[in-house]
Amino acid sequence: MKKLHFVVIIASVFFLQACVHKIVTVPAKIAYKTTKGVVKGTVAVGKAIIPGDSDDDDNKKDKK
């Protein structure tokens, strides 16, 4: 009887690991994607606001 309890407890631990993994990783993935989008938007706005300081201009001068 004690072996059966032990097996049931071990099986429960493995099943709960999958649930905990999902609960932890899904919000982390959402936060990562949201932060990545905000940073890309901030960089784009910064490039649009700062006039005349572009890496593209420097690359064109080097090619000539």
C-alpha cells in the first residue's frame, strides 16, 4: 500500500511540473514580445526625430 502512495505522489509531481512550466513560461514570453515591440518602436521614433545623423549616409560616402 505504501508503494502505491509513493508511485501516485511521484506521478502527481511529474504532471504538476508541466502545469507549472506553462504558468511560468507563457507570461514571460508575452512580456518579452511586448518589451521587444516597445523597444523597436522607441528606436524608430528616435531615428525619426534626430535629423541628419544616419548610418545610411555614412555607408553611401564609403562606397564612393
